[in-house]
Amino acid sequence: MRHRGVKPAPLPGAGRGAPFIAISTLLLTLLFKLIARLPLAAVHAVGAAAGWLAYALSPTYRERLRANLAQAGLDDAATRRAAIAEAGKQALESAWVWMRPPRDLLAKVDTAELERLKAVQVEGRPALFLTPHLGCFEIVAKTYALHADPRTRALTVLYRVPHKSALRPLMERGRTVPGLTLAPADMRGVRLLMRAMKSGQAAGILPDQVPSHGEGVWAPFFGRPAYTMTLPARLAVAHSAIVVLVYGERLPRGRGYRIHLAPLAEALTGDAEHDAAVLNGALERLIRACPAQYLWGYNRYKVPAGAPAPAIPA
């Protein structure tokens, strides 16, 4: 299948800052290629050390990570230590996943769940995969695209363009494989998702990203109001999609990854507040199954500019 990628929009800062961006991209490419040459166990070992370094050097990050763990009732010492290390592994393994050839990635993925993954797309309805910031979320879309039925394996994934312009071309190249289309998190990208699902193909979204004002509602997440995107539920209801929560568990000692699938148990109704609460509840259950590998340092409870205050103070 020929890749139907989105033609990238001009990079932010292109023009006066273009030479700087080009040099930065080149340096990052060299660094990422160096990381990709390492065994995955070494990448994870260095990443764990980097996670502890970030925790030690950034009071803001440290306080947020601990506060989010405490909010979920998970701030025991063992979970906290593991979460610090796992966050560092996640940061470094992205370069490894982006730069290694597909055969190397697939050799590191436990395929036990792949038959279920294939079965999702043969029911005649589009699949909507929701992948939170849990485990190695970079590996999931590539695994699907490389293993699903070649006749219907096309997957369109919504992604947020990085703030650092030099990182964007690396991210887009690293995430691109045949059958996988990247859709930027804007109206153009949403139209791509809708077009894919209308034709019966699959779509993927990170459902725990904080949306912009006007694109979400307040819903409980581990007992605290979090501004939650409404797009996943709207797409699922509009296209009668099969909603599946999926994540890639990071296995110890660099052994690789295990894909986990959890079909959404409760029906979505089209009511924004109800559906956001349903999805957040499903995410909570998924995270509690593998709590150390959630990205607890993510600012999940921030209030977007212009967003209304939650009914219950955040």
C-alpha cells in the first residue's frame, strides 16, 4: 500500500530561523541515530537514569509527578520510583522506535494480542484506537499498520505538532510506515480522521491530551476535574465505531513490548459530559493495570486559556 501521508505545513519559524532549524534537525538526527544503534536494554538503562536526573533537577516536574500520583492514590515509594525511571525510558525510546527499521521493531513486540488486533477491523465497522500516555505509545500505531490486514490496514493517527520546529521532521519521518497516515491536530487533521472512518478505516487518538478551549468538557479523572477532549466520542458515535483502548507495555530488561487491548465496555451516547466521564473512567482502569508506566509528569489538570472553570474547583 502506498503511504498516503499528509503534506507537512510550513515549519514554524521557517524563513529567518530556517538555517538554525535545519542545523538543529541535523544534530538531532545524528543523536537519534546514535541512540537507535544501542540495544533497547541500554536505551532503557540510560533513559531510567535520565528520568531520575529530570526528577532531581526540575522542582516543577517533581511536584507535578508526585501530586498526580497522590491524586490517583498511587504515591507509594515503589510506584513513584518506578514511574520516575519509566518516564525517562519513554523519552529516550521514542528515538529508538523512530529510527529502527520495522523488522527490528516487530522483533521486539509480543504478538500474543495481534490476532485480536486484526479481528477488530473485520467486523465491517471502523475502529477507533485510543492510546493514552501509557507505556510505549509510539510502538502501537506502527505495530497495527505493519500487522493488520493489508486490504484494510490503513490507519490515520491524530498527532500534536511539536513546539520545537527542529523535532517535527524527525517525528513525522519516524512515525511514517506504509498504511499509516499522520493527521495534525487541527481542523485539517480532523477532516482526515472523519474521511478515514467514513470509509471504514481505523483512526487513532491520544485521548488524555489536554484540548484547546472549546474542544473539551470538564470530566473527572482520578477524582479531579480534567479538561477532556470530546472528539473521540463524537467520532465514535458519528461513525458507529468500535472503540478500543490500547497501549504498549514496556517489558523489563529491554525485552521489548507487549500490546494490550481493552474494548470500551460502556456505550457512548453522544452526551459530551457523559461520554467524557466514560472515557476517563476507562482510561483510569487501564492505567491502574500498569501504573508505573503512565506519564505522571504530564500536566493533565491544566486549564486551557479561555476555558471555563470546572464546576468543582480543580
